[in-house]
Amino acid sequence: MNIENEIGHLIGIPESETLEYKAVLPPSKNIAQLICSFANSEGGYIVLGVADNYEINGLSEDFHANTITHKALDLLSPQPIVHYQYVVHKGKKLYVIKVEKSTSVISLENKIYKRIGASSKLVNAPEIVFKTNGYSRIKDINLQLEELKSNATNSKIKLLEHYQSILKIMDDLGILLYPVDPIQFTTNQEGKILSRILFSSFVDNFETYLSDLLYEIFLANPSTLKSGQTVTIEEVLNCSDIQDFVRYWSKQKLSKLQKGSVKGFIKDNKQISELAAIDDTQQNEIEKILQIRHLYSHRNGIVDEKFLQFFAGLFVLNAEHQMTVSEICDKLCYLVDITDRIDKKAIIKYRLASGA
């Protein structure tokens, strides 16, 4: 099917239940979500290369949108009927995906999306129920995280959902984590271990967010991937396609951060540094959070000399480091705030696709 003739009259019409614009090429999961929502509604068109304000930018030819679309369709069950092709409009190369209305329900990783107005909405989101007599702050943070999913990258939404799952575990296992009070250390050994695992998990996923965000930036703006750095033939051949290589390369960029060097990571990745979202004070605070995670993951919470370099005079060598649930919530909220700052600026600067 040649759909070039069909879209000429669509460009410039406001986004609606049957029309979505994206200025850049989003990751396959974003495309899959849009296809799913259109297929479960009235069908429609996804036009890549046109901004929300109808500015026709065209799509970079560095990456092949067909590959991303194929990966997107592989994520859907069952696969809906779609037609897709590059088209030229006013001298600019665009990419259009036409989605047919499905006669059966389409799901993406067991999630069902529908087109409601000009947005794609998850309609079968599992309800998170917290204990009525639990730590009220956990419920408050969960509500804040839900609100932050609006106009967020797929990377940020993924992070927030993981944080919500951590909050649910904290609420369910409060008897271990805060048997007396959330502002007091637990004396339960299982509770100590669990608190270290949960803390390490949400810090690890903050790092994953940064890797995922770099992937979205590289995919949407291929020119940002080009640098003087070299890669080996083996690295290239180990990836199935260019999208896999971009994901691999974005993960490689995390090496300095995983070693606790926030400043080194930001310096080496201009895509993050140019956002100017994190000042020196915030970088130092993130560095301290990473050091606590390192202590929990590699030293079972026992303070060593390296740790004392970051917390001079605050702890004793070979003592057990503990955090209350209240303190863990403080650190989680801090990283959420940093994530929100980075995400908002990245969406604007790199015109990233936003969801929810």
C-alpha cells in the first residue's frame, strides 16, 4: 500500500485520536505503545519528522525507521495490521506508520493502551494498594511518582514504575524494615539486608535511567553519537543491528558513573553536561549516594577507608552503616528530583518523544 497520497492533507491538522506527530525517531517501545493504542481504538497515523507545532524537520537518514518498526511490532501480541514507509513532503523525508483498527485487543507486554483524545493511555494499569496503617509518606511519594509520569521519556517512566514497586515492597514488609518507627533503625537482621538491597536497587536503576536516556538521545539525534571515540569490529559484530549497537554504546558510557565518578560521567557525556541540569552541589550529593550503594553492594554495609573519604568524621571505620526507611525515602526522592530535572531539559533540547 502506498500511503504517500493519504498524508498530504494530514500534515498541519492538530493531533487527535487518529493522528500523532513525533519530531524524531523514538525507541521501538515508544512506537509499539503508539501502534497498540491506535489499533485498540479507531486506527490512525503516526508521522515521524514533524514536531507538535507542525514544523516539518524531516527524519535523519542515519538510522532506518523500518528496523525500529519491526522491533516494535515484535513487542505486540497479536500483531496488528500496519503499513509504513518513507514519504517526501515539502522536500523533507518523513516516515509514516498507518495503523488499522484491530478486531482483537492488542497488548504490549501485557499492557493495553488506547487512544484517548490526542494521547495514548494505559487502560489496564494494576492498582497499587498500600496498607491503611502503613508509613503514610510511602503513599504520598507514590502519588508524586504517578504525577511525574506525564510528559516524560520512556526512560523516566520505566524508572518511576520501578520506584513504585520498591515503595510497595517497603510498605508490605514494614514489619522488617521499620518494626518500631520509620525514623528508627531496624534491629531485624533480615530487615537490614532487605533495606540494603532496596536502596541499591533504586540507585542502580537511576544509573539505568541515564543509560536509557542516552539511548533515546542517540536514536533521536544520531549526530550526538558521532565523536572521536573508536569502537572495535567485534563490538559492532556482536550487535544484531544499529539500534542494538546504540543501546550497547549508551550502556558503555556508564562505566565512570558505576565507579562512583559522577563528575567524570558528566564530563565524558556532553549530551548530559550540556543540559546543565545538575550543579556541583547536586553532583557531590549523587556521588555520596553512589558510595553508600557501593558500600552496601560490595562491603555488606561495613564502613571502609574509601567510604570515610566521602563522609569524613561522620562514621567509624569497620562499623555497620544503616539507614532508616525515612532516610531511604529521602534519597529516593532526591534522585527522582534529579531525574525530573534532567528529563525535562532533555525532552526540550533533543525533542525526545514523551509518553503517558
